[in-house]
Amino acid sequence: MDQQRPNANERTVIHDRVDKARAGENPYVICKLETCWVALSDEPFTRGHCITFADPVVFGLNDLDEKARMFYLRDVARVGDALISALGAYRINYETLCNVAQALHTHIIPRYLNEPDAKRRDRPSSAYPGPNRLDEKDRCELIYALSRILSPAK
């Protein structure tokens, strides 16, 4: 049975975020990696919560050829490595759901030992009661620290 994927060609908020990143208009962007833009979440569940936006925008991971998939997943893991290095996270959660915004993007969420056990062990971070807002100083400090690790030396 051949099923059509709903909204496979529909413009999403991910398209808008990639367009703003390309234009330098997204204040949460950290850097551009080979396959994606890296940005701090504007509604983080934990400090340092990042999102990658595939560029070019595709419907899902399975729409990339095998080589592009490997590079995208490598870039996602590099963001996790940077969060461990810069913030001392003990573990990274990766969520590539694409159910609401139906275009490839991945949430990269650092987890910390000082989180309450009920949150750290028993639930995904998205089950937290609500996102935390970053103040301007913290946002700038996080972007600077992560961009120094992720951006290639010039």
C-alpha cells in the first residue's frame, strides 16, 4: 500500500528558521555546520538545549541519501560533544521527531546530574512542566562558548 506523507512539500517553521539563519536574522544561531544550522532553543528544557535545522530543508531523515544521513548525524553528535565540553553535561538526549514541524530538525538536550532524579531518570526532558527562558547575557555566553568549539578555525 503506497501512502502519501501529509505535508511533505508544505512550508514549515523550519523553512522559516533556515531562511532567517541564512540571512543572519536569527539571534539564537550558533553556527552553520556542513549539513545544518545549529541554534539555541528559544524555549529550552535544560540549559544549552540546541536544535539543528537541516539545510537544505527536507521532510525527514529518510529523505537524505546514505552519505548525507551520516554527515547530518555526525553534525548532530558534534553539537552533543560541544555541550558536554562547554557545559559539563553528563549525558545528551537527541530527539528527531519532526511530528509538529514536519521538516528535519533535531533537539539536542544536555542533561545534568543536579537535575531531580524524577526528571533526570524517569522522563524525557520534553516532559518537563515548561521551557525555561534564557536571559540575554546567558544566551550570548552560550552562543560564544559553543561557537568557539563548533566553528572551524579560520
